[in-house]
Amino acid sequence: MMDLNLSPRLKTIAQSIKNCNIVADIGSDHAYLPIYLIKTGKANKAIATDINEGPAEISKKRIKKYGLDGLIQVRVGNGLSVINEDEADIIVIAGMGGILIKDILEAGITIAKNANQIILQPMRDSRILIKWLIDNSFEIIGGEVIKEDNKFYEIIWTRFKEEHTCQNNVVKNEVYYYKNTDTLHEYIDKKINEYKKIIDQIKATNEGNNQMRLEECIKELNGYREAKQWHSLNAEQ
């Protein structure tokens, strides 16, 4: 068995990939995922990209160590600009902020639309990312919340689908799309407690200019409460 251990986040992504011809890992973080996918036979070839030369060189050395330099290409460049149209069956963008991921997809929209599947792991701003996906006719295939080192991370599976829209084109809450697990319920409870504390703090300051922020937090709190009830009902069915 190989000695390359993936983090829970990357392992969840890797396990979801099957029979891929070419996978492109954008911002590859030293090519851990591409190496794993090739070594386990989940992908035939891979592209590992990075915006900086330094990490790209580390990726090249690691790929060579595993004897995979003929199967994994390392490319230096911004986002999807280094991927050719129709080249990648699956695109992975993990470990970046949701707004940056959105910007990467927007800048390389033609390449993103041509992929069979896109796997995203935003570090924050997942709702903004999901809203952009839906507004641009990307179908949310699924999602999952993973707990790693006592932190929660969201993973989104998506693909372009012509004229695909969400009902009323509104994302009520990103967690409605996520796999119903104990980790998801724990994550929702954490978000509920976080917003309760923020609301109490805003009310304690009693400053008029915080009214908009207070309303936003109450809306978020109610959204997570609704999501908790929705997921709880679906778990019972």
C-alpha cells in the first residue's frame, strides 16, 4: 500500500472520483491528490497546477519520486488558464476561498462548462459560490461536510447543465445540498450557536448602526434552524 496519506478532505474528494481520464487539480498543493488518483487507478492522467513556481517545483520532485512524471503534468499559471478546452474530465479546486473559486470559474467559464464534473472545497463563502454556480446554470450534484482537526470543511460536486436553475433561483442555505450525516448536524449546530452569540453581542452594544448586521445574522440563524429541521425530517423518513 502506498505511503501517501491524504487529509480527510482530499480523501473524500478522491473516493468520489472513478474512471477518470484526465483530472485537473487547480492549486494542487504539492500534487498529493493527483499522485493518489494515479496510484490508485482512479485517473489515467492528471494535471497539477499552481500559480507560483516554488510549489510547482516541489510537485515535480514529488511526482518524480513516485515515478509518475509521464502521467502527471505540472503547469504554472492562474486558475483554469493553463487548462485546454475539453482537456479535463474532472476539475478539482480545493483549499481556497469561495469567492476566489468563483472568480477562477468565471475567468475560465468555457473550460468549466466543458468538464464532466467539478469538485470544489471552499474554505469560506460557500453560499456565495453556490449562488454563482446556480446563477450560471451549474447543477449542484451533491455536497458533504467533513470534519478535520476539529474544523468543518464543505465539499461541493457540480457540473454545467444548460438552462439549469434552482427553484426561484434562490439558495435558501448551502447545507440543504449536503449529505445528511452526523457531521452535517454537528456543523449546523455549531453555526446556530455562533450566530446566537453574535446576535447577543450586537444587541448588547445597542448601537443603531448595527441594525443591518443584526438583521443579517437573524436571517442566517433562521436559515440554519430551518435547515436543521429539514435534514432531521429527511433523516426520519
